[in-house]
Amino acid sequence: MKLALVTGGHRRLGAAISARLATEGWVLAIHGAHDAEPDEDLANRLKLAGTRWQGFVADLADPAAVDALLPGVAAHFGEMPTLLVNNAARFDQDDATTATAASVAAHHAVNVAAPVSLTLALHRYGGEAAVVQIVDQRIRNPVPDQLSYSLSKAMLAATTRTLALALAPRVRVNAVAPGLTLPTVDYDAVQMDRIAASMPLERLPSPDDIADAVVWLANARSVTGQTIFIDGGANLKSFDRDFVQL
């Protein structure tokens, strides 16, 4: 059985990844922090594909909940996942004037400690498997905005090569670094067009572009320790601020 656990897999980018895996014949364990009900589009695509799936709720800021997540998935499906997509993330607005030790620690718990713990558990208790970390294109050219988030994503990216080496040959670990993909309400259409035009490829990635990369890495049995940037070329340029500030 091809069984995938997608953290934060019920909405936004996680839902696009879950939907694409469904079309590829994966059985899905869909995680959410407070609920795991698929959004409307994902629910329709799961039904259309006839996908076997189950939702799992776990607060990734709680180490006990993290420790229980994979055993819960295995108990329900009768086996451990062969794919783990560490997609869930905490994202808050802070900078050098407002970030605190507590805010850095809170982001680290969800964006670094939880993915690493899940990856290590998959290695300890599972068989051959693939892990895909969802990081951020800003890991190559940092910006001063969302400081706690930015620091946590840089650290998660740094774990990719270390874990790939430590967990080989049984578990492959890779990362996908998206650029601006699903805008929040902070962006307007004119701003989005302007940002897209500033990219080397003069376009921004779509959620399906990110999902394509995840599926490719899931199947790329000779690839580990790699980070693929899906960002319209944003990582090739240096930006003074986060895109919403431009």
C-alpha cells in the first residue's frame, strides 16, 4: 500500500499536495492541528479519485501529540506510511524589534522539532520511506520579515542533508522550497501581478507546481538530501523585504 501522511494536508497548499497524491493512487493520512476535515475542493477530488483516507488531529506544538501521530496512523491503516510530507507550519508576523525567545521557540516547535521527530519516528518504526520537507525560497536569500518563521524554515532546510545522511539507505529526505504561491488577504491583484513580473520567469508557482515536485521526489528513489526551488526563479534574486512589503 502506498500510504502518505501529509501534515496540514486538509487545506491550502497541503490540500493541493493531498489531492495530487490521491490522483497518483496514494492512501492518505490527512493531518490537521485542530480539525482534519478536507476543504471543499480536496473533498471533491478525494471522492472523484475514490481515495481511501482518514483525518488525524494533532497539535504539533505538543511533543506528546507529535509522538502519538505516527502510531495512530499505523494503528488505523495497519502499517506505517511510506511517504511523509512535512507541510504544516506556523507563520506569524514579527521582526527584530518584536521577536522574542518565546516566539522563536514556538515556531521551532512546529516548524522544526515536529518534522524532525516525525522523520526520526518513521525511520525507527517503518521500512523504506521518503520524506519531503516543505521549506521556503527565502532560505537562500533571507529577508528580515517574519523573523521567527524565517529562522525556523532555515533550520528545517538545514536538517534535510543531515537527516538524509543519517537515515540512509532506508529513508530518503528531500525538501521543496516554494515561492509565493497562495496569497493571503494582505495581497491585492495588482500587487500579485507586479510581483510575478519581477520573477526571472515572470510568473509565480501554482499549488499544483509544488505538488508535482512532491510527487516526483516521492518516486525518485535515487535522490536524497536535495532541495528543489519551485518559485519562478525568486531564489536567484535578492529581495530587501518579504513580498507583501514590496
